[in-house]
Amino acid sequence: MGTERTIAPPPPSTRRTLIFPAVEIERPRWHVPPPRPSERPTVPSLVPARSRADLAEHDAIELSASALESAPASSAEAPSPNSSARSLVIRSRASERRTSERRRGERRRAASSSAATARARKALGDVATALATQPRAWMGVVLARSVAGNVAVGIVGVALLAGLATGDSPERLIGPPRVARTVSAERTPLAPRMAEPDLAPPPGACMTAGPSRVLAPAAHLAPGLNVNVLERGFGVGFAATPAEALGVKLDGAMLRVADRVRVRAPHAVRHVAVDVMTDEIDLRVDGDEGRTVVSDGAVAPFKIALGGGWIQSVADDGKRRGLWPLPGGQARPAKGFVNLGKTPKAIPIPTDVRAAARDDGGAVVAVRRPSVLWLGLVDAELGAEGVLVPLTRQGAALGMPSVAAWGGGGAVAWAERPAGGRDWTVVVASFAPPEPDGKEDERVMLRAIDAGMSPSIVALPDGDLLLAYAIGASGSHRVVARRLARDLEPRGEPFVVSPEEINAGQPAAAVGADGRGLVAFFGAEQGRAPTVHATPLSCDVGL
């Protein structure tokens, strides 16, 4: 029979939280997590602390949650090696990297909070200054700061206004103003800032004002390009496909695209003009030989059309008015033998119409017929101003003309090739308004400019002309521009508008009242669809 022993009950356990001492290791920014109690069972005591040499073998150590709780100090029992609650946990390098990234994020958030505090202090300073100088302006300051993003001003500003009402000074409420920090030239030498390129053209000249940009990756060549000056910026109209019109509105000196409209036409697109309707643009699409004229002023758009053997003006409300009889008739007899008693078949004579708006309303009109151009003026009432003036180029093949209002009359540019020749020459002519006793042949002044093709002409605000055309061999055309004086004499040499790597052609130019303009042109590459480009210009207008 065994001896009976009485076992005293164990002393009641008390819980206490130990704070692990901070250990300085190789990383100066060591951070020990704050102690927190654990819900897991406690262990009798902590393991002995390791030496500095042992710590150096690992990246870092940290306490487990259960190691922060221990048995009473009187207990001398060591923890069991099989215990699941270890007092020391070795952290891996990946864990330390995550901790480092978390700390960097905390520092960034702290810096952002400091910047927001600085903005709020500046906003409060503005409110206090406004209240001290102009009491009625305090609401504008608060609203301005709130719109800028300092929402805290609306909350803290109430306390500031209450403090100012009690007589406290702004310095006491928001603190003294911060002294601006200056840079010492002896320690940090300042490098001179690179000056921006001077885009002002030389007197009496034009130049490119920036690089070319692509307006459309694909286009249809047949209708060509139409560029006009809008109230703010420029409009470029062209055909994206044979039955789809595209208009682009460009703003600023670098030709920023402000609006773009694409319209599916019920017929083949022959001409596209960009018109401004309030803040948005609208497209005027022509499907016949006529041309819609869009003015940059308050004049409503109208059209110069062909019909019934007449050149007509068509108002925006659809009202038609005959201007001049179509010169040369509408058809010519067919060549060859015909049976007696039968009427020979008539072949229509090709007729092309080009028109440009005049400053006071109306238009300048150019009609192309084989080997002859007919020029005329339309007044503000959309009536004919005088008769058509012929420009006969005997035996020459004439390219499509470009016309512009100029000097009360008009200017026209075209490319021509003499019979049997191979090279094209750009020719420019001007014509004045009719005079009661004047001779018709004295109204026209003509000058050959340079070898080239597909010219575009536009009037400058100071009375000069800007001419853009294509030069070079087939497959490697380049677009150039040239300024012409009032006597049609060129001012200097032509300057290149299109990039060297682009086979460019069919330019269209426009220049505003401030001398800023652009030249739009097609870029053609074998095997790919034509692209639409635009290059900004700057012209000296003598203002």
C-alpha cells in the first residue's frame, strides 16, 4: 500500500507582458513591433537572449505573439523544445523586403500628408489676408481654394473666421509665415536654362512652326483636301473612303485636334468643307461638280454649282441664282462618221469649279475648261460682279486650279504642261474687280513661278500670297511653300513643308489673321493607303 501524499495546489498564475528590449543590429532603421497580448496559451518563460554574434547570422528576429506572455518570475522551468509557441522567430530576407517596402510606403504617405498640410496652411493664410484687407473677398478665396482641391479649407476656415471674429491675429491662428528657402550659388551652381526656339519668322517671310503630324491614317485621294480658317483654329476636310467624309478641327500653334467628325454620305464624296456650329463642327459634303463656300465670318455657307447651262449660286436656304452662262456650251459633237439623218452623239465637256470666300461675303470663282480658265467674282448678295474673265493657255494641259480672294479681286494658281512636254510648271495669276471703263485684258496679271504641280494659294493678312506645291520626281515628291509679293514676285527660296521620308503631294494651305497657319497634304506609300498630314506655319504679317 503506497504512501499517501498531499499535493499542494499550484500558486495562482499572474499574467504580465514583457517588452522585448530593442536590439541594434546592422540596419539602423530597425523597428520592433509594439507588444500586444495573445489569446494563445502562455509559456513559462522566455528563452535566453542571443548574443550579438548570433544575431549577425540572421537578417532579423522578432518575438512571436505568445512569447510576450510568461509564467511568474519565481518559476525556473525552461520551455519544452516541442512547444508550438516558440519565443524567437527567424525572419526571411523576403519578409524583410516586404517590411522595408511597407515602411517606404508609410514614409511616402507621411510626406504627402505634410504637403497637404502645407497647402492647407497657405489657403488659411490667404483667407486671413483677405479678411484683414478686403472683408468682402473672403468667400471668393475660400471657394477658389476649395475648387483647387483643398477641401479642408472649408472646414478649418470656419474655425479661422470664428477666431478672427474674437480678435485673434492670423499669425496666432495659423502661425508665423514660413521663410522662403534660397539656393546658395557657392554650393549648388545653377545651370542656365535652355532657351526655347524662336518661332518668329524673319520680316517678310514664312517658316514652319513645328513638326508635321498625322491627322488620319487613311484617306481617299480623289476629292483632295480642303482647309479653311475657323473662328478659333482651322478645319481640314477630306474623304476617308469614296462615300465617307471626315472633318478635323485643329487648335493652337501645334495643331491640337479639338474635334473630329465622320459622316457617311449617300453619294460619292467630291468635296468636304468644315463649318462651325456653336462649339462643334459640321461637315458640308458635295457630291457633284459644285463647291460649298464656308466663310470664317458671320456669312452663312453657300454653294457655287452648275445646272441648266449656268453657273449658279445656291444659298443656304436652297434659293438659286444664275451668275454666268456656262462658257463653251455643255457638250461637243463626237468625232468620226455618223449615219445620215441621225443626230451625232454629244460628249460632255469636262468642267471643274473652284471657289473661295471673300471677306465681305460672296466668292471668287474659277472654272476650268480645256486649255482655258474662266475667273469671276460673286458679291455679298450672291450675284455676279461683272463678267467672266478668260485665261487662255493655248495647247497646254491645265491642272486643277486653286483660288483665293485677294486685294478686292482674286488670285489663282495652277500647274500646266505645254503640248508635247513632260514637266509641269506652277503658274500664278491675279485679277482685279471690273471697272466701268477698264479693259478686260488689263484686269489679269500672270507669272510663272517654278517647276511643280498641285499648287494651293492663300492670301496673307499683309497683302502677300503664300503658295504651296509639290516638287520632285514621281514617287519622291515633297511639298514646299513660297511667299509671293504683291506683284507676284517670289520672296526668297521655297522652304520644305513635308518630312523627307514621305512621298507627299496635293497640299492645301490656310493662314489666319495672326500669321499662324498650316499646310495639309497627302502622304503616299506604295502598298499602303494614303495618309493625311499637317505642318504648322508662322508668317510675318507686319503687325
